[in-house]
Amino acid sequence: MGFEYAPAPESRSIVDIKPSYGLFIGGEFVEGSGASFKTINPATEETLAEVAQADEADVDRAVRAARQAFRGWSRMPGSERAKYLFRIARIIQERGRELAVLETIDNGKPIKESRDVDVPTAAAHFFYYAGWADKLEHAGLGANPQPLGVAGQVIPWNFPLMMLAWKIAPALACGNTVVLKPAETTPLSALLFAEICQQADLPPGVVNIVTGAGATGQALVAHPDVDKVAFTGSTAVGKQIARTVAGTNKKVTLELGGKAANIVFDDAAIDQAVEGIVGGIFFNQGHVCCAGSRLLVQESIAEELLGRLKRRMGTLRLGDPLDKNTDIGAINSAEQLARITELAGAGDDEGAERWSPACELPTSGFWFPPTVFTGVTQAHRIAREEVFGPVLSVLTFRTPAEAVEKANNTPFGLSAGVWTEKGSRILHMADKLRAGVVWANTFNKFDPASPFGGYKESGYGREGGRQGLASYLQGEDL
Ligand code: TAP
């Protein structure tokens, strides 16, 4: 049985969604070539707005605007560039409620997450990189750091504003100008960010936003006057981009998929670990590249831990993303829901055991209940492929060596988690795990000062921290 809910009307009135949006080029909203697409609220399937679809000529206009702005922006003293970044950071904070509500309506994520994670982390990134803009020569990246030029940036739909901040803040701090393409299903927060750039009096052309689908991203990545490509998204598209830029002099960073192991040893504080497991996989409906989608639990505590995990899952509230008590919001699109459904079906077919708490799903919109599979083997598709949804696969291990072997048995290497009371074990595991980020007794924690990025098929280059500056400066590969 499904249920109908009335989305909280007072939240909706906080944000002014226009019926249609153009492209943001040269500091102004301009018409595109004419084509457009609809963006919808995935929790209700209501159309939110008609958004311009940028074609190759539009992308070219945006790149030219960025090139023209580069001259002034790159020569501006770092201390002046910093003022703009600080201003943007403050406006993000001031307009935080509006941004959070818009992000939740366009993406489907719970408002408590957009309010407490996405928006503050986006502001924190601008504050952090504003601090670097006049100190680049002290970053250990050479005495006279020089920007690359025009950066073409393509981002996914799971953290639209946060990914935008991860891309734009370091690029601007280093003196580059940018053309950014948000994902087709979540363009609205990037367009509100464009308004914020206007409000901050950012010089025209320093930030340009081109909306559209994969073809728009492809046109941006392939544009001959783009010096730097920064991409976050799937490994399949990442490989395609690497092929597109091969043989050119473009610099590239790729932040791709993951299949993180969240490893719980028998000496771990179990309730704390259960919270970490729940946050690791159900945060943002599991639409998280670094989600702890494989739980590796030591055999001796597996039964006890699973009992507690299921009890905790029974308390998760799924429903209206604008309700402050909601833990699990909507799946971002019909397409993503179909993928999750297909992979979970493969879990059943391959003999794993599926469990979800009793959970009513709303009658419209895209939803998937929090789900755990036990009896999973390493050969199962749900243990190997990225589900990008609220689906946890549980495997067991006996010894630390077996945990390391199973955790590393994946083509990905973005993140991992370790739960243990032993400090020496944390250091040992961090050393052995082939993952860009290893969390200990916590999970899914983000900080602008920490570098983030993958091993193996999870990509290359780092975002965040001092290391995140390197990929926007000449000759400074870390
Ligand atoms: P993708 O389908 O790869 O899309 C990412 C972005 O690339 C979107 O803006 C997309 O446009 C665009 N795009 C699609 N085809 C393109 C092409 N041929 N050339 C250039 N751009 C193209 O990924 P997604 O489904 O949005 O996001 C989920 C994936 O992102 C997951 O694999 C996840 O792990 C990964 N992710 C990784 C990280 C990090 S930091 N490693 C963070 C978040 C997400 P459209 O949306 O319009 O198709």
C-alpha cells in the first residue's frame, strides 16, 4: 500500500522557482539556441521549470566569455579574488534556506541533509579557498603559481551545489575562469548560484553555467579552448572523457564511482558502528560516490550487529523530503530507480537474502526502501557494481587480512571505513586499504581542508585541501 502526502507548502514558498531559465554567460542570463528540457521534483513528479539546453554554439559562447574574463581575473591580486570568494561564501550562508529548499525540491534529498550538509559544506569550500587565494606561493606548489586558463567542469546530480563548490572555489582561487555544466536532473541550484555570482558583483564571465544533458558536457569537454577538464560522475563517462581529451594538452581530473567497504571489527563500539553503517549507506538515499555500500563485519559479531542494524533501520522515516523529520527522501530519477531495482533484483536472482523494514512508499514520485542483503558473496553483482541507492550488501570476514583482501577486491578505490577500538589496527588498515579516503570510527565526513579522490577506477586527481589547488595550477600535478 502506498500513501499520498501533501508537500510542506510553507517551505515551498521560501524559494522562487521561475517557469523557465536561460543560460548564464558573461554575467547575464541569456537565451540558448532554443531547445529546452524540463526539470522535475522527483518526490512528486511535478514539473518545476523549463531549462535551456545548451548546444555546441552556446558552449562556445560560454567558453569565449570565460576566456575574455580570464585576462582580468588571473591578473587580479589574490587578495582581491579572495574578497569575491568570501562574499560568495557569505551569500550562500545568507541564502542558505532558499538553497536548501531548492536543492531538496530538485534533487529529492531530505531537507535536514541539504540544510546541515550540502549548503554549509558548499559555503565552507568558498571560505576555505578564499583563504588560499592570496597565499598560493605558500602552498608548496612552486614559487610563482600560475592558473591554467578556462576550466570546463561537469558535475553529477547527487550533490549539485556541493559538487559545484568543490569545482568552482579552487578554480577561482587559483585565477582560472570556469564554464560549469550541472546534471540534467538537477540544474536549479547552479542557476541560483549564478544569481549569487551577480549579487557578489563577480566580474562577468568568471563563472558561466551551461545547462543541458550529456551532449552539452561532451561539447564542453571537447572544446579546443578549454585548458582544464574537471569531471565528477560515473566511471563509464569518465573513461569516455579521458578518451576525448587524449592527445590534447588539457589537464584532467576525474572523480568517479566507488564501492566502499565499511569494515566492523569485533572490538568496535557496536551502536556507534550501527549509526555509521546507517549514515554510510542511507545518507542521501545512497546516492553517494563514497557510500559504505559493502558492509564487512567480523563473523563473531555478525548476528548481533545485524539484529541491531535492522532494528535501527526500522526507525528510519521515508517520505516528504521537505519534512525536517525525513531520513530517506526520493530517488533522483525514474532512470536511477530502474537501475537500483534491476540490481536489487540481481541480488535476489543470485541467491542473496533481501530485507527491508515495513515501509510504505508514497504513491507518486520515485522511491526505494532502505534495503539490506545478507548472504552476499564477492561474486554477486550487488557486491561488485555501484548501486548508487539505499542498498547495503553484507559480507563477513574472520581475520584482518581477509577483511583487507575482500575490501580491496573491487575495481574502485574511493573510500573505506574501519570500526575498531584499536589505534594500531586503524593505522594498519589505513595503510593496506587501496582507497583515497579511509574513515576510522566515522563515515561520510567531508571537510574542505581534506583532500578527496580515488585510486584505481575511482579516478585521478584530488579535490579539497592544499592538494585541490594543484590541479588548477600550471605544472603542478601531485
Ligand atoms: P554521469 O552519468 O557520469 O553524469 C555526470 C555528468 O556528466 C552529468 O552532468 C552528465 O550529464 C554528464 N555527462 C554525461 N555524458 C557525458 C559525456 N559523454 N561527456 C561529458 N559529460 C557527460 O554520472 P551521474 O549518474 O550523474 O552520477 C553518478 C555517478 O557519479 C556515480 O558513479 C558516482 O559514484 C559518481 N560520483 C562520484 C563522485 C566522486 S567525488 N568521486 C561524487 C559524486 C558522484 P547528464 O546528467 O545530463 O546526463
